[in-house]
Amino acid sequence: MRIPFFSWLVLVPICTLFLNFSTVFVVSHQCLGNQRFLLLELKKTLIFDSTLSTKLVKWNQNVDCCSWDGVTCNEGRVIGLDLSFEFISGGLDNSSSLFSLEHLQSLSFAVNNFNSPIPSKFDKLANLSYLSLFNAGFVGQIPIAISRLTRLVHLDLSSYSSPLKLLNPNLNVLVQNLPELVVLYLDAVLLSAHGKEWCQALSSSVPNLRELDLSWSNLLGPIDSSLRNLQFLSIINLSEKIFQVPTLQTLDMSYNSRLEVSLPEFLPNGSLQTMVFSYTNFSSSLPPSISKLKMLSRIDLVGCNFHGSIPDSIANLTQLAHLDLSNNNFNGSIPDSIASITQLSHLDLSNNNFESIPDSIASLTQLSHLDLSNNNLNGSIPSSIASLTQLAYLNLSDNSLLCKRSRISHTINQAEQT
Ligand SMILES: *[C@@H]1O[C@H](CO)[C@@H](O)[C@H](O)[C@H]1NC(C)=O
Ligand SMILES: *[C@@H]1O[C@H](CO)[C@@H](O)[C@H](O)[C@H]1NC(C)=O
Ligand SMILES: *[C@@H]1O[C@H](CO)[C@@H](O)[C@H](O)[C@H]1NC(C)=O
Ligand SMILES: *[C@@H]1O[C@H](CO)[C@@H](O)[C@H](O)[C@H]1NC(C)=O
Ligand SMILES: *[C@@H]1O[C@H](CO)[C@@H](O)[C@H](O)[C@H]1NC(C)=O
Ligand SMILES: *[C@@H]1O[C@H](CO)[C@@H](O)[C@H](O)[C@H]1NC(C)=O
Ligand SMILES: *[C@@H]1O[C@H](CO)[C@@H](O)[C@H](O)[C@H]1NC(C)=O
Ligand SMILES: *[C@@H]1O[C@H](CO)[C@@H](O)[C@H](O)[C@H]1NC(C)=O
Ligand SMILES: *[C@@H]1O[C@H](CO)[C@@H](O)[C@H](O)[C@H]1NC(C)=O
């Protein structure tokens, strides 16, 4: 069928060709005629580099449009369109035939260079459940139209390559009609919302959210406790910005056990004093740059799936009074440098795999609570521990420590000293 048709095709002018295609292909091919017409119109209006394009450039009128690269159909209707990495530099506005491909469920324009606003006609694509405009080069304010795509499950508007804003409408308005959202990526989109505002917007509107990436979004902390209501949230990436907020003093994201948090390289001059991430899943090592958060006085990282050793740089956290790293997989030696944290009064390193206690621990004269139980400590108990006159609680049980040749495995539980 295709071959004779092809020979006829070269003879007719372009415009009549579209009309004829419609009638011919409805009968003989999967792709419905109007779908083919709309796709060809889209190709015609998009400005793209045909020397670098790998999909659009190959859209061939003589082939069933449902087998074109980047096109997915269901019963001859286009339901998926992937025009990512197509070197498109313009040609998408409100009049685009794209917005007549009403059966679309999945659409990606990721990594292009549109260099224009996101058209308001996006709301015509009401059946979209997947939309990626990641680094598509769109600029300016994200239109309200996106918030009318009520079936969205995956929305990626991340934009490192061009300035995209979500100010008016804001994040709150954007997500309020998107109850099915599971993945939301807005990296580098200018949001400028306060912690309470965006945390509450997310927790009240998108209860099924599992992945959230707001890196470089200019968000202001502190993160609000309402984020705890996002019980399915499993990945959050707030990148460095949240720790740079000069006024952020307390960050509590504890008990988000499904949450997989990635810690940034910390930058200096943060004012964070309290960092509580207990029972949140890090599955990483503790970055040495944590020492840059010089104002920290309390760190609770209990049960966070940390591994590796405690960085030596922790010594620089001279304001630290409370350090609880219990129930992780830390190993190696407890660093000698810990002796510099002279304010430390509460040190809990229990339930890890530490192998040695430094003698320098005796310098921590403010210690009142020391729990090193259930580690792999061996050798003898440093006699210097005796000089910790403030100690009220000491637990060294479940180690292989020696005390005057006899193996001990018991708890020393001193009464409060005077
Ligand atoms: C949108 O999806 C619904 C349910 O999946 C379907 O019934 C409807 O026909 C779709 N609309 C279009 C325009 O494809
Ligand atoms: C699309 O149309 C809306 C009005 O419906 C207008 O405000 C907007 O500027 C138009 N967008 C573009 C990219 O032309
Ligand atoms: C988090 O975001 C930063 C900055 O965008 C990126 O470099 C990093 O790879 C992301 N981490 C994860 C786990 O996605
Ligand atoms: C950070 O603090 C140091 C000294 O504490 C100061 O010299 C530097 O200018 C500060 N940097 C910023 C970006 O505020
Ligand atoms: C924590 O994250 C790691 C790596 O992503 C994963 O293998 C592990 O199952 C997670 N643990 C929990 C309790 O979710
Ligand atoms: C402590 O901080 C100083 C200056 O901020 C830095 O030069 C030094 O390397 C840090 N020490 C450690 C052990 O990281
Ligand atoms: C600590 O554990 C890591 C694996 O998490 C391992 O590569 C490293 O060799 C261990 N270090 C010591 C001192 O046992
Ligand atoms: C000492 O530590 C062990 C192991 O972590 C724990 O089971 C025990 O309850 C602790 N003892 C006291 C008195 O807190
Ligand atoms: C302590 O354990 C380490 C390895 O875990 C071993 O090399 C060392 O000999 C042990 N020391 C004593 C006194 O048993």
C-alpha cells in the first residue's frame, strides 16, 4: 500500500497532501488522519536544528505516524509524545496544533531551548498524566493552565537553563488541583515561598507525593512540621539552599523513615543551631563539610542509616553540646579531634561499629551523658574516663572492652555526681 502511494505523493502539492492522507490512512493504517495532520503541523511550526534532531527530522509522511520516533499511539490516537533533546529553539505558542492532540497522556519537551513563555493553552491537554518541561528553555511565569491538568502524576518543570518563575500563581495554587501528583520536580524554579507556606501547600494538596525536588528554588525555611503529613514521600532533595538560609536555626525532619534525603555539601555561615533528622533515611556518610555549620549546638541523627567514619572536621563544631549519632552504621575510630568540642555534655554513639575510644575523650570535661554501648570497642577502657567528673550516665555495655584483664560487658550506671 505504501509504495504506490509514495509515488503519487511526490506529485501533489503539500497542502492537498494532508487532506488526502487523512482519508487514505484512516482506512489502511493505525494512525488516524487528523492525528497525522496535527503532528505534521507541529513539525512544521517548531523551529529545530534538523542536523541535530533525531526524531522530528525523521517524521516521514509515508510511514504510519504511530511508528514515528517519539510518538506513541493507542487505537490510532497519539497518547505519548517525546520530543526531548530535539534542539528545538521556538515555535510553540497558543496556536500550536500540539494543543489539539487532546488524547495525549504523556508529553516531554525536556532539554530544548524554546526561549519563550509556556503557552497558556496547555490546559487543553486535560488527559496529561506525565509532563516534563525539564530544561526546555521556557522562561517567565508558569501559567495557571498547568494547574488545570488535574490528572498529572509526574510533573517536571525544573529549569536550570532558563529563568522560570512560580510566583503568581505560586506553588500553593499550582498544586491545589493536582491531587494525583506523585513526582514533583521544580529544581531551580524561582519559588520564594516560606517554609510554612510551601510545606502546608504540599501536605494539604498532594498527599500522594513520593518524590520532591526543590533544589535551588530559593525556598525559605524552616521546613514546617506539616511536611510529616506526606506519608508517602520517599525522596526529597532540597539541595544546599535550605541550609544557606541565614535565618534558619532549627531543621527538624525526624521520623520520615520513608524519606531518602541527600545532604548537600554544607556552605559556611549558616546559622543552623539544631539539626534533627532522626529516623530519616540518609544511606550515606556524614559530609566533612558539616563542620562549616559552626553554630550547631545540637545534632540528632539517630537511626539514619549513616555509614563510614565520623569526619575529623567535627572538631570545628565548638558550640556543640549534644551529639547523638546512635543506631547507625558508623565505623572506624571515634576521632581524637572530638576532644576539641569542649562544650559537649551529651554524647551518644551507641549501636554503631566503632572500634576504639580515644584517650582524648578525657578532655570532654562537660560530659554528663556518655553512651558507647553496643559497638566493636576492644582493648581496655581508657583510665582517663575517670576524670570526667560531670558524668551521670555511662554505658559501655555490649563491647569487647577489657578491664584489668577481665572481659567486661556490663553497664556502669553511676548516680549523679556532685
Ligand atoms: C481521557 O481519559 C479518559 C479516561 O481515561 C477517557 O475516557 C477519555 O476518552 C480521554 N479523553 C481523550 C480526549 O482522550
Ligand atoms: C496565550 O494566550 C493567553 C490568553 O489566553 C495570553 O495571556 C498569553 O500571553 C498567550 N501566550 C503566548 C505564549 O502567546
Ligand atoms: C539533588 O539536587 C542536586 C542539585 O540539583 C543534584 O546535584 C543532586 O544530584 C540531587 N540529588 C539527588 C539524590 O537527586
Ligand atoms: C562568612 O563568614 C566569614 C567570617 O566568619 C566572613 O569573612 C565571610 O565574608 C562570610 N561570608 C558570607 C558570604 O557572608
Ligand atoms: C534507605 O535507603 C536505601 C538506599 O536508597 C534503601 O536501600 C533502604 O531500603 C532504605 N531504608 C528504608 C528503611 O527505607
Ligand atoms: C576547621 O576550620 C578551619 C577554618 O575554618 C579549617 O582550616 C580546618 O581545616 C578545619 N578543621 C578541620 C579538622 O576540618
Ligand atoms: C567502614 O565501613 C566502610 C563501608 O561502609 C568500609 O568501606 C570501611 O573500610 C570501613 N572502615 C573501617 C575502618 O572498618
Ligand atoms: C546500656 O546499653 C545497652 C545497649 O545499647 C542497652 O540495652 C541498655 O539498656 C543500656 N543500659 C542502661 C542502664 O541504660
Ligand atoms: C581490636 O580490634 C582490632 C580490629 O578490629 C584489632 O586489630 C586489634 O588487635 C584489637 N585489639 C585488641 C587489644 O584486641
